[in-house]
Amino acid sequence: MIGSLTGLIGRDFVIGYFLPVAAFIAASVGLAVASGFDPGGKSLDETEILVGSTLLALISALGGVVLLALNREIIRLMEGYPYRFLNQWQLLRYWWLSRRVANIREERKRCTLSPKREAKLQKTATKLATHFPDDRDWVLPTGLGNTIRAFEVYPRVMYGLESIEGWDRLLGVIPTDYREQINSAKTQMDFWVNLWLLALLFLPEYAAFTIYGDVPRNLWLPVVAVLLALFAASRANSAAVQWGNVVKASFDLFIPELWTKLGFAPVEDTDKERKAWERFSWAVRYRAPRYLPKRHPSSSDE
């Protein structure tokens, strides 16, 4: 157990989970002291300070483990899955960007675009591909949700392979050093996602101390918490773009190795390869072996 705990508390865990919890606990302790709760009396000796610091570090580590265990649910909450029916604003953004790209492309068909107009097309098309999925039916209520959706649909759009069915299998051929790069990119997003959640949790905590304690009613505290949550949401979205770039590159770099590892027969036609990945996705999703692409004869002998 000790060995497992030591392996868990690595750089990614400290950055993505431990530090946000430590910051939240520090803010909570400050709020408690302001409300008149003084656990140490008027003075603390060195032993009490050491014990208190160790206890806070253990609580922060435990809180980090809880956040790690709930990571998927927290991200889905921030993506907007529980309230996905509230996606009207994001649908409007998606429609506006799509319409703008379509209009400029129509201009290109009719005449040669000016360099300025061509740059506008590239900028808008890049924004659409980076921050939105390929279909309005996939649009979620938040910027983070749509940014993640944008790279989740990437392997299907590019190769015909569904990301849910393909990602776990792709991890089997991704080298360890590259996998660490992927984890590091996700850790940056996890830090901001957890900071967003804890900043929001500070609001009901402040309300409780204000109602039942002696906390001065300083409105700047909840305002700072809200601003921090908004800033963290913005940074999480930016970090998701970087994480998505690494994930998309993983499919570009290692999908040929996955094809070979699965033992599929070589094909030279990209359309046939795409259809093979589509069939593979169907086979895995529906547990239907009849959809599996043909295996290379030599793979059965190995």
C-alpha cells in the first residue's frame, strides 16, 4: 500500500490535485479564523506547528485522491453533460462560425480571395475545428465541453475510428515517454478544472460561515471566488486545447501501428482503410464479430 501511495503522489498528482486542495484548505482555514475559530489558542510551539502542517498536508493529499477518483465526473460536470439542454448559446456560436466559414468559402469559389479575407477564413475555420465538434448534435453547453468534443471526434472524422472504441487500444501501442506527455498535458487542465470546482465550493462555505459565524460580511470574498472560477474555466479551456493537440497527434502518429498490432490485412486504398476502421468501431461497440475487418493471414500464426 505504501508503495502504491508513493507512486500515486507524483508530479502530475501534486500539480493537478494536491495544490488546488491545499489552496482551498488554506482559504477555508483563513475563513474559519476570521469567524473566531482559533484551534491553536494564542500561540503555537514548534511541535504543534509541525503536527498541524503534517495534518494539513495529509488532508490535502486525501482531498487530492478524492478529486482524482471523481475526475471523470468533475470534468463531465464542467463540460455540461448534466445540463446539456442549456446549449443554446453554444449552438448559436457554432452556427455563426459555421455560417461564416461557409460564406467565405463561397466567395473563394466565385473569385480569388484577398490575403486578408483568406487569413480570416483560416482563422475562423481553425477556431471552429478547435473549439467545436463536426456536427451541431454534439454541441455541449460549455466551452470546455465543446473543446474536448472537438478532439474526441477527430479520429472518426479523419480515419473513421471512434475515439471511445479506439483510445484504450491506441494506448497499447503508444510509447511510455509519449504517454507521459499526454498525461502531463491533461494534468494542466485538471489543475484548472479542480480549481474551478473548489472556487465554487468556497461560496456555500462562505455563506455558512457568514450566517452561523462571526465572519465580517466582506462581499469581495465571494466576488474573488467567482472571478477565480471564471478565470479557471477559461484556463481549463486553453489547457484542453493543448491536451487535445497531443491526443490528435497520437492518432496521427500511432494509428498505423495499431492497425498492424490488431493484425488487419494491409490495404493501399485510404477509403478501404477508413471503412475498415468504421467496421471495427461497430464490432467493438456492439460486440458483433461479423463487422471485424479481415485479419492478415500471418497474424494467426504468430
